[in-house]
Amino acid sequence: MKLRSALFLAATLVRSQVISNETLDNATSPPKYPTPWIDGSGGWAEAYRKAQDFVSQLTLVEKVNISTGVGWEGEACVGNVGAVPRLGLHSLCLQDSPLGIRFADRVSAFTAGGTVAAAWDRGLWYQRGYDMGTEFRMKGVDVMLGPVVGPLGRMPAGGRNWEGFSPDPVLSGIAVAETIRGIQDTGVIACTKHFIANEQEHFRQGPEGRGYGYNITESLSSNLDDVTMHELYLWPFADAVRAGTGAIMCSYNQINNSYGCQNSYIQNYLLKGELGFQGFILSDWQAQHAGVSSTLAGLDMTMPGDTSFNTGLSYWGTNLTISMLNGTIPEWRLDDMVTRIMAAYYYVGRDTAHTPTNFNSWNKATYGYQHPFVGFNYGLINEHVDVREGHGARIRDAAARSTVLLKNVNGALPLTGKESFTAVFGNDAEDAPYGPNGCPNRGCRNGTLAMGWGSGTADFPYLVSPLTAIQNEVLKNYGIIVSVTDDYAYGEIIAEASQASVAIVFVNADSGEGFINYDGNEGDRRNLTLWGGGDALIQNVTAVCNNTIVVMHTVGPVLVNSFYENPNVTAILWAGLPGEQSGNAIADILYGRVNPGGKLPFTIGSSREDYQTDVMYEPNGLVPQQNFEEGVFIDYRAFDKADIEPVFEFGFGLSYTTFSYSGLNVQKHQVGPYTPTTGTTKAAPVLGNFSTDPSEYQFPENVTRVPLYIYPYLNSTDLEESYNHTDYGSPISDYIPEGATDGSPQPRVPAGGAPGGNPQLYDVLFTVTATITNNGTLTGEEIVQLYVSLGGPNDPRVVLRNFDRLSIGPGQSVTFSADLTRRDLSNWDTVSQNWVITDYPKTVHVGSSSRNLLLEDTLDLGGY
Ligand code: NOJ
């Protein structure tokens, strides 16, 4: 075992330098032990106390039961852990997804994360989280498996980017924090995922990759340096922890050649040490690869509990019980695992908010098996509770307010509904031929696109297609509306388009999770072009119609070169993945009921090369190595650095009115200098004691054994005989990393001290104000953006640091006001392992996009 990585040593020598290819090669992850124990800081004191009281009453097997899943399809939810009936604790239910309840009926299909990011609206994000949380609570879910900030969006073709928010860490960080607050205010635990650097689908898991025919032995390793980790990928997780996320899911990939769920550096040091995370880490499904080493590296709950689906074996369960009995794992560690789980439970108020699970992921029928995979215990499994609570109206509003107007000439938009001849084109305009839920996990191209594919989905209760909504609009005036929804029926398309006074063309591009390959897209997109021959479709329409409006439903950036400058394309809208109210939302924008205010949460470039980072499609070794050579330079930061002109830049979006900016003012606050956290923690608490006599942990005679179900019990009084022989998972480990079992007081991390890191990082150093005026005749909403130039030779030209969405009446002016914190103005220093404000001169910019920085001032950093 290498003690310290060359990578991190190198990083200490040259701060913030973009790490060269050679430096990232053979990256390793330094060992960091022991796992920090929860301390109740940052508003967790009461939850911590209640959790300790509860855990103190538990037996050893009950503790193991709460930390171990029951096995894939073992119960009603995508994940369940063992119950403690003696104390009235039900089996905790964990359920996808980040945009609504997966595998359930009578639920809402919300706007995707990567789409609502375009709303740049804190209140909207909170409300969406609250509405989703309400539905999860009513169906009896304890842990919602979302939101997502990993992937962040390093590569535009990354298959699951749309589940998260934005490749900008600040936009993502604010969105994730508001979403978590909303979810958890309903009494449901949010699980922020996937931790960390989980940026592509190809090679995320060995077996999946081999299934596609790739010659790999292990998951891909994302290799990144310390600065990139802190200034980019860890940033939104810090916001999630600060917002109180109860759970975090570790990811499939390796980080610097150590698997996410057994990586002591990222779990023990970064997440629980530096970020002071108080909740629990749960594994992604089958992302646990070892028993003892994952326990000591900070994992608190294994999902779905079996080693791989339906083996009946577990790295934990029986094996965890044995590793406690033989002393491999110290008691304080198991106590901490369960205390963290129960603290999250009390923190969000699950003790008062709980509803028994009333749906079944594996069977929509009313009656079926309680243990579906093995067909065990027949009975009532689905009560068909409609949990939608009228959320459709807010989904419509969220989708409309997330729509980005990219082009609008000759007053093409808004439409009046009285156009003499409206023509609608594209498969993306129509109802899904197989029904909105026709393809399992939405893994095909099937009518209008309103969510991506994979586990990040929900069943639509309905899906309003754009064609339906536009038709309703036109028919209010008994107008003319025709449509051709076969993308390739060029003869019919030209015949109708040539008569149209306005043609609306719907195009799309999809992606999703790696377990589904649709049309050669193994999760990640093969390219950034429109699907269904979108470019040719637009070309055919514009050849005969000089008032063509293009609407794009895409998972992220697409190449628009072939049409965006075409004078016959009079308007372009990016509508993302709007969810169930797609058609109504786009009609609200097209017909001017909602004045578009969304702004791009990513850059649209003119080629995939412009992004300078890409998916690795072919493995470069048995253990694919993906070096994040670009450091912090992704999306607009990469375009700025290389001086590449984007087609539509990050933060860009038009309105039906116009705004002007004036009167920048910077107010400095009296805040003292930063003090690193010092001192030591308390010793790890031990809650109760247990007998080490194996005969007390045998499978109880009064319990019926469900086949393949994961239990905490022993199968023999001989520990050697009892353990599950898993690939790597012996609970009698002969290698215990140095310090891993040490429960004595530990030094506190200088950049730590509370959930989210050192509290002084969030001190407000400056407040920036400006006057924003609406120059038009319509009320509009303007997203005002605050960027900072940190000034160092290795810093991006500018970085987003704050924003606000302001509603402004015609002719009116309002004041934009936004704070800058110490963290906002700091760089990560690898030598002191802390944030520092460098001596480089710093400027602040207020503008309407990342490339339209209208107001500027310097910052006086003296005294900080
Ligand atoms: C794997 C996915 O990566 C994760 O996001 C999801 O929550 C689990 N499967 C459970 O479905």
C-alpha cells in the first residue's frame, strides 16, 4: 500500500497549476483513518442526542440490520434495510429518483434538474424539492435518492448530466442546497449523489462494461488533483452538507484509483472530516467491493445489500456481525454508522412524518409478493395512493420559467394564436406512440422528450405533448393547424411548411444511465448532434418557410451550427426536459403568457472539441484511467481560457423585453481574518455493549428465512464457517490500515469545523448592488449574474459566484443585491490544506451572461 500519492505531493509544490498528464498518471489516493464520528454540530445536536438514545438500546444484530440492505428486489423499494420491530423501527425505504418517484403509480413527473437549473431561481428549486418530498413521504419513502451534483457535467456528452444541475459548481451548489431544504422540510431524507467525480457512464462498473464487450477488469478511475477537487467537484457537495443533506451516495467509479465506497481519502478526510458531514454514506447499487475496508473507509450503509444482485451474499450482514465479534471492526465504528443513519432520520423528523410504504417497485398490481424476487409472502402490495396534490400547475410553471429563449428576430415571438396557418413538425412534438411510459426506464425515442433514461426517471401520470397544447391554442380561434410528426417525411413536411405563416419545429437529443444502450448510446451520447435527423428536418422546413421557430428538448448542449444563423429561423428555444407539463409550458412561452427568463446553465459551442473534455469511449487499459487534465477549466471556463467563441454562452438567455444595467456598488463588511479550525475531537462514543458469544447470534428459530434475503445472523457457531465467502469480503481481514480502529480524540481539520467546512468560509465579505431597468413594455424576469475574477495566473478568467432572478415591470428599475463570501474569494491551497485569499487583484463583474459582463469594480481585500 502506497502511503501517499505522488499526485498530492506534487500538488503541494505548485498550487493551482494545471496538472500535467504525467502527474495524473498512476494517481493514488492517500489513506486517511480513522473515520470521523458524528459530533452533532451545525444544528444536528438534538437529532444526534435522539439517535444516541435509540442506538444505545440496540443489540448487535439490530445495528447490523439497519446498516445492511435486504438484497435486490427483496422488499417494496429499490433499497430497503432491515427493520427493528422490537423498537418499532420499520425497514427504511430508499427510492429513486431526483425528478419524482420511480417505479410507482399516481405520482408526478417533475422537470429534470438540468432543466430547472436554467431557472436560476432559489424559490422555485426549494418548492420543487418540497413538492417532490411531499410525494415521497406520502408513498412511504424514507430516503429520496436525489438530488444529483455528480456528474457535475465535465463532458457535455455525459449520459446523466441532466439528472444534476449545471457544470458550474456555484449554480449547482445553490440549486442542490435549496432542493435538499425543500425535500427535508417534508420529513424525507435527501440523498445527494454520486460522490464523486462520477462523470461518465462508460466503464462506471466492470460487469456492465464487460457486458458491452469492453476489455476491462475494474471501474474507470477519475484522476484529479487537490485544487480541482476542492474548487470544482467538491464545492456543491459542501453546499449539500451545509444544507443538511441526511445521506450521500458514494459512486461506482474509482477516484485516483481507489473505489468511491472504500476510498478513505474522499469519505473519511474530505466528506466526514473537512466537510463535517453528519449524515450517512450509502453505497450506489453494487458499488461496494469489500467488507472490512469499506467499513473502515467510512461507508455507513450498503445498498442494495447483496454483493451483486440476488447472490444472497453480502459484504456486510452476517459478515459485519462476524467482524464485530472477532474484533476486526471496533464497536464505536458500527455505533457511528447506525447513529448517523438514525440522526438523519430524526434530523428531518421521520419519527413524526412516517407513512408505511404503500407501493411496490416491482409490480403495479394491487396484490403480489412482499418479497418480489423470490415470490414470497403474497398480499396487498400497492394501495395506489395518488400523491400528486395538484403539483402539475407548479411543474408547468417551473418548466416554462426554465425555458431559454436563444434567438428571436422580427418579433417572431410571442405568437398571438391568430396566425393564419400554423404548422408543427417533428416526432418530438407528438404523443408517444408507445404511451408516455412505453419504454422501460424511458430508454427509447418515443414521441416528445420530457426526461432522460435510466434510474433517474418516474412514470408519467400524463404527458402533455407540444402538439396537443399548440392545437388547443390555435383552436381557441378556430384557426388552422397541421402537423407532420414523422421526422423523415420530407415530401409531406415541405408541402405543409410552404403554406405556413409560422412553422414550429420540435427536435431533441437524449441520453441516460449506462445500463441501457439506445441506438448505440451506451448511456453517454455518441455525439452532440440532434436526433432523428433534426438538422435535415429544420433545413427542409426553412427551405420553404421564412418564419420557422425551433424548439429543442435536449439533455444538454447540442450543435446548432446548421441552423442558428439561418434568417428563416426566426426564433430558437431550449426547453430541456420539462416533465409532464411539457406542452402547456412551451405554449405558455410561445403565446406569451410567460415571458421567457431562463438562462443557459451550460455553454453551447460550435463543436464537441470546443469543450476540450470528452467522454472516454474506448478503455485505455484494463482499469480505464481518465485524467482530469483540464483541472477547473470545464464549460465556460474552458472556452474563456482558450478564447473560443461559443455559439450561446453560459448564462445567456433573451426575454420579450430588454434590460439595462447601471450603478454598481460594492459594500465591504467588517469581518476579521480567517482562523483555521484547531483542537481535537472528543473520543468516539461507544453505545452499549454486546456479547461475543457466537451462539447468541444464530438464526432465530421463530423467524422464517426468506430465500436470498440478507440477514445479520450467523449460520454456525464457528465464525470461519459462518462467513459469506465473497470475492474480496473476508470479515477476518489481515490488513487493517494504520489508525483505522483508533477511537481516541483526533485532530480537527483546519478547513473543517462544521457541516460545509470552516464556518468562516461563509462569512459575507462584500455585498454587491446594481440597478437593473426594464426598458420594454412588458413585465419580464432578468437573471442578474455576479462573476469574480480571482486574478491568479491559473485562475479562470471569471467564475460565477452569485445571481438573482428579478421580476421587473415595464419602465421600472429594481436593485440587484448579492453577497460574496470568503469562500467565494478564496482558492484552495494544497500546502496549508485550506482556503486562502490570494494577493492577486480581484475584480467583480455584474452582467447578463458569462460573456456580457456589463459592470465592473475592484475589490479591496485588506483586512481579510
Ligand atoms: C444506480 C444509480 O447510479 C443510482 O443513481 C440509483 O439511485 C441506484 N442505481 C438505484 O436505482
